[in-house]
Amino acid sequence: MTYIAKPRFHHPSLQANAVGYTRRDYEGKISTLCAGCGHDSISAAIIQACWELDIQPHRVAKLSGIGCSSKTPDYFLGASHGFNTVHGRMPSVLTGANLANRDLLYLGVSGDGDSASIGLGQFAHAMRRGVNMVYIVENNGVYGLTKGQFSATADRGSKSKKGVINHDSPVDLVGLALQLGATYVARGFSGDKEQLVPLIKGAIAHQGAAFIDVVSPCVTFNNHAGSTKSYDYVREHNEAVSRIDFIALGAEITASPAPGETIDLPQPDGSIMRLRKLHADHDPTDRVAAMNHVQALQAKGEVVTGLLYAEPDAQDLHEALGTCATPLNALPQEKVCPGAAALERINAGLR
């Protein structure tokens, strides 16, 4: 339980990364989620990604809303900054924190209820504004904390544990993220760590709004026959658009490979997201093609996973607003509040 601390001692043989941390150093408290919950697998993938990228935990700010998914930041990166907001309001709180201190790595964790229902407007504006963040939705299609009602992402025709059929159209967060202007869009599966860890690493290295929708089965309320968010259904209907690896390099590299060869997507910080293209008709740098591909496979009942879209030269909110390089919370008082004369000059320029 979360009130029981994990042992602080580490086995001496545990490997440390370049900044001196072992994988255990990126863990949090003991999870209170159901045994087998996909959310715990996502937490493990986040831990692995941060350890492999040599991220110092105190440089991370993790924020969440309300729900089973929003409890998970307590289970990873215990030495980082954390803030649990109210239901659906994580994006706006994160935006404010990001504007105040651009030097932190911002990780927003949410759920399908938290982002696709009460927080849908907040999600939309974070994506269109290009807030520099990693936005992860742990998507299980139900409200787990309130005993398994359908969420807004539940597919039409899917069946609840009690046998009720969902007649509403689903909200496709991947399609919305692509349409709203997110510059890194991917979908993963909590049961496929080999794919999920590189997707998270690529999102962390991306400078802009990075969104990952992770299908994460609820073993208590949505892992039965008739559910389209169960482990069996996703494994049987998963259409991976790419085999993904993440390679951190010092210099930017570009390439235009033929189908079946490798495409390197340069990130603004010089790192590389490398994909081995399996499908000649999918180009992860083409936003419209990504949207069409998702819709085409969705119509067939397929769950498309992998890196769907990445914009190599993305801009974030700070670039759009022209903010100074110094974090706002580090500016002296005279810079933050320059006085009545400066305000008068601004007002005069608006007349």
C-alpha cells in the first residue's frame, strides 16, 4: 500500500546509469491498483525510459487529474515534483507550471475519463497550444474508481462486464491530437513494453506537445469477452505501424529511405527517433496520412499502435509567445513587475 515505503537499500549489483541512478531510484511508492492492471505496466515503462535517458528525477514535474490512472504518478519517480489536480484540470495546471519554469521536464498522466469527458476541453487546448509536455492517457474505456461504467473512449458495440452494450460513438483521442496540432502522436499498449518504452523516450526528447494514448486493460471491469479494451482483444487486433527503437545521438541526421528501410526523425535536441518502416503507405511525418490510416484501421476493428506522427521542427508554447530564456520564476521583481511607466507604454501601443 502507498503508506508502506519500499526498502531504500539496493542490491550492489544493480547497474547505475550515466547520472548515477539505478532503476530502483526511479520507482515510487507501492501500487494500490488491482494486480495485473495495465497502468502499473505503464508506470514500469516510464521508469525504464527515464532510467535509460539518464534523467535526473528532480528535473521532472509529474501532474495528473482524478482516476485510477491519475493515482499512478505516486508509483514512479518518487524523487520528482508532483501535483495531483482536480478532475480534468491537469493540462491547465501543467501549462501554468511550464510557463513559470521552462527548465523542468513536464509529464502529464491522465485517463480516458479524465481527458475524454470532463477534461476534453483542457486536453484540446494543451494540444493546440503546443505546450512542451509528455501527455500520457492510460486508456481502459471504463471508470474504474466508480465501478466500471463506460467512459467516452469505449467503442460502440462493446459490452460491459454486466452485459450492457455501449451505443455511443467513441472519442478518439489520437485522432483529436492529430487534428488539433500535436507534434508527436503515438498509441501504445500496456502489454507491449518493447514498443512502449521507445515511444515514451521519443516523447520525452520531443520539443512540443507529445501525446501517447496507451490502451491499458482494466482487469476488474473491462477485461472480459465483448470488451474492445481487453488484453486478448488488443493482442488479436493490434496493427503495429512500425518497429521502433530510440537512439540518442549527438548530431542531427536526416534520411529518406525506401519502403522497408529505416527513417530517422531528428528531434530538436539532436536525438534521433529511428523507425524501421514496415508499411510503404505510412509516413510518420505526414499528419493527414496518419489521420487517414488511423480511421481506416479503426473501421476494420483494428487497434493501430506505434509512432503515428512526429513533426521534426516543432515549436512549443514558449517559442510561440516569445518568452525569455530565463524561467519566469527566476526573474527578479523589477523584471516581473516593471512598474506603471512600462504598463503605460504597453497601453499606449494598443490605442
